[in-house]
Amino acid sequence: MTTMNTRTTQQWQAADAAHFLHPFTDFQALAKKGSRIITRADNIYLTDSDGHRILDAMSGLWCVNVGYGQQALIDAATRQMTQLPFYNAFFQTATPPAIELAELLAEVSPPGFSRVFYSGSGSEGNDTIVRMVRRYWDVLGQPQRSVILSRHNAYHGSTMAGASLGGMSGMHAQGGLPIPGIQHIEQPYWFEHGGSMSREEFGRVAAGWLEQKILAVGPDKVAAFIGEPVQGAGGVIVPPETYWPEIQRICDQYGVLLVSDEVICGFGRTGHWFGCQRFGARPDLITFAKGVTSGYIPLGGVMVGDRVAQVLIEQGGEFEHGYTYSGHPVACAVAIANIRLIQQLGLVQQVHDDTGPYLAALYQKLADHPLVVETQTCGLMAALQLGRRDGRGTGTRGQRFDEALSVGMVCRGHCFANGLIMRAVGDRMIIAPPLVITRAQIDEMAVLIRRCLDLTLEDCHRNRWL
Ligand code: PXG
């Protein structure tokens, strides 16, 4: 047990600053300010060390799909810890939870996916993707086919391979990334790159950038294309409907493997089990993590479609890759309980038929707010693009604020102060609440969002940013 209730917030912050280097954090700046300490959670609400209740509209970090405090997951972990807390899957062994979860994943995955390779996280899953895709072409006698294409502003993790596949320029600037053999095309971000095109027209153009890149690299050198169905960390960038079908056509035409990174979009987030099903893509490989256990315990992996599985199984010999925690029995037991709970509660259908459309309707109303120049939703993920709509710029869709003003961060500050976790990606305010959120809770969230937009608008006026 930690000494959770025996220290004050200041004491926690001091110990945190002295010893804990946080991910994606300016260590010195945080040490000066002090971390927010979260001590407990239930359903969609967090409690901090000062007793404040916060509506968690980010599901932890895009992962707590079934909400906090689900006893079925807690019981599954306890039972498995008691019976067999760990055994590995190397050296021709397996454990029942790892086998049973593999079966269940095959059941909920799109047709043609009957096998899984486990990792401990989404980043590791994408490391597996790089190894597996290159191995596939090696086995087929085409080792030169090793280039993997991805997109700017994609997020695929933070390991060397994950960060290289990702298209975050800030990450590439640290540590000599990307690693060789990974190239990027522009993202399907209509607000940024759409010019005067309609969304549909732009979707086809943006997909065409993949074809241009394949031709520039040489079709005989391109192994795979990887993409998130909806870019999550990049700002909930929902592609035009025309985008994924055209990407699929291009991958088919050149024989390029299609990888769908479903670490965020998987397990119901888009109102489908996997985001590729929402957008009509038929990937060869699927990366997953986060929602597979609703974040209660780390687990990730790759669903391997028949095209790749057949080659690796029948012709591949030993695949020299794996992790200590590939198929961790406790993580797998929690994942089984989590997926069964998603099924029992009908959460995927609920997002598809009820809460997703309800959120979309509320976001359409938020589009009237003077600070909002674009809204997008997809299932239970949504974005509000903040900007100027005063016609001072030249674009047709409103103008960005000067980046240096950090209007998104100002809005995020108001959210924290008003008991709401909403993230800012630049000036794009994003949410991805737990899939158990009810209509009444969506209403509650929308009231908070509007209040925080109003407060941000006041700041903009006061500072003459508008
Ligand atoms: N792929 C995608 C699509 C992700 O969103 C990963 C891979 C990596 O997963 P792991 O489990 O290794 O973190 C992710 C993770 C953010 C944020 O700021 C998003 C993620 C992680 C941390 C922060 O939105 N996504």
C-alpha cells in the first residue's frame, strides 16, 4: 500500500518533483508548478488529492473505455494473480488466459483476423509491426521491400520504431529519428490542407499523396502503409469519407500491406469494434492496446490477418521477436473480462446508435460558439477547432490564432479549474470520454465545455486576441 491518505498535496508534489520524471514533460517547469495528484476514480469521474471531482472526458489517456471501478475487471485480476501471476509464452508454453483472449480477439476482430501477437503496449505493438512487416517480405524473397510509409502528425508510440512511424516533428527532433526506411506523407487534415476543396474531393487528393509516394520510392520497395483510422493524439482528425476507401484501393493496387493502428480507435471508440470498420478499410495488420483492458493493466499487440499469418506460419520458420510480457496472464485475464463487459453492456452498439449521435448533435450546437471554427466527432471522440472567424484572414473556414498565444492551453486551464479534463492539441480541444458515459453525463460535459469556451472567449477579448 502507498501512504495515499497520509500526505498532503504539497508533500506529494515535493516527492514527485524530487524523484519522478514524467513522460512528455518539461521536468523543471513541472517541478516549479507541482503535479496534479489523482487519488481515486469511479465511473467517469476522478478525484484529486484536494478532494475535487473532475469529469474525465479523456478516459485516462484514451483508454478507460468501460469507465473506472468495474468490479469484473478487478475480480479477474485478483483471481488470476492468485492462481498464476506470471508465466511466459516463450519456449513452447502458454497460459489459459493468453489462449482464451486470443480466441476472443479473433471473435471481435474483422473477418480474416484469427491470430494475435501480444506486446505490453501500443508502442511495442508497432515495434512488432515493423519487425513483422519486414519479415513477411523477407520470407517472400523480397527483402528490398522494407520501406514503411506513414503520415505527418500521426502518433504511433514513443519507442524508437513507434516514434519513427509517428509523424511528430518534436519527437523526431530528439534522438536522431526517424530510423531508416520510414517515410511520411501529409495527413488528411481538411481544415489545414483542404484549401478550397470540398471534404470529399480533399479526401481523394490526400489519399493520392500515398500513391505519389509509392511511385517516388518505387513500388517494389514499399512494404506497408500505417495509419490511425482517426488520428487521436494529432487532434482527433477525422478523415473525409472518401479517404480510406481510396487508401485501400492504392494499397491493393501496389500490393502494399495496410496497417491500421487501432490503439485509440479499437474496442468501440468509433461505434464499431475497430475504426477500420467505420471507414471501410480492410487492413492486413491491426495494432491495439489501451481499450483492450480499458487501461486497467498494460497490454497491447498486433492482430495478424490471414495474408501475413499464412506466410509467417507456413514459410517463416522462427520469428525472432517477443517480449517477456507477451501474453501476460493477468493482463490477458483482465482483457477477457473487459471485452466480455463491453459485450454485456452493448457499449459498441450504444456508441453507434445512441451516445455517438447524441454527442455529434451537441457538438453541432457548439459550432455556433464564436471561438469555434470547426467541430468533428466520430463515435465518442470529438474535436473543437478554436480560431478567429472575423474574416481578417483569407481562408474560407476561419483562421488560426497565432500559435504563441496558446489559446488552447488557456482553454485547457479553464477546463481543469472547472472540473473537466479536455485536452488541447494546439488550439484543437479534444475529448474521448469513457464509452459508459450516459446522455445525462454528456449534457453535463457539454455545459462544462461551453462554460470553458465562454471563459476563454472572455480572455481573448480582454487580451485583444480577437
Ligand atoms: N498508437 C496510437 C494510435 C496511440 O495513440 C500508441 C500507438 C502508443 O501506445 P503506448 O501504449 O505505447 O503509449 C498510442 C498512444 C496523447 C497521447 O497525448 C496519446 C497516446 C499516448 C500518450 C499520449 O494524446 N497514444
